[in-house]
Amino acid sequence: MKHVVLLFVAALAVWAPAPAAAVEGPLFSCAQRAPNVCRFRIFFPGGDRIVVLAAGMKQKVPGITVGQDYYCVGVNQNPSWTCARKLVAATTNS
């Protein structure tokens, strides 16, 4: 009986789905009220990327290096390339 239980536990461990991976990256948040949206332009050494968050939304954005990459934020419009850039922090960026 003991071997049957061990076999069942081993089989369950093999076929059990893997837990979902947590999204790693700094937290960005939009402190605006609806219907506004925040558009973050994130600057990397090789270019930039736009991240759009709805009002009141918070989200971790993967692929960003804290303390190395920069960002700007605009409300209802993309920030320009020449905006006043802020360094991405480990705490909430807004």
C-alpha cells in the first residue's frame, strides 16, 4: 500500500502543471482619472518602447533595467523624444 501511495504522488508531481511565472520588472503606474491614459516612453541603449496604461492601472514591465534605463510619461499622447527623462527606479514609476 505504501508503494502505491508513493507511485501516485510521483505521478502527480510529473503531470501537475507548472506554476505560472511571476512577471519581473519595475512597477509602472498611472495616477490619472478615467478616461485618461498614461503613455510611458522607455529609453533603452538601442532605442525606445511605448507602454500604455489605463487610468489607475499598475503593471510590472519586463525587460527594463532598473538604474540604467530612462523613461518619460505623457497623458493621452506619446512623450516626445526630447522629453525630460527620469531614471527607472526599483519602486513605483509614475
